[in-house]
Amino acid sequence: MESNKWILLSVFEKAYNIGNKALLKQYKRK
């Protein structure tokens, strides 16, 4: 159960980083 939590956290962190990069790209285009 503990390992599952860490896997979810790492996946969430990756998705969060990707989302931040996408937002930065859109922001720079304006």
C-alpha cells in the first residue's frame, strides 16, 4: 500500500511538471 502511494505521487508530480511547462509555453506566446 505504501509503495502504491509513492507511485501515485511520482506520476502526479510528472503530470504537474508537464502541465506547468505547457502553461509556460502558452503564457510566452501571448
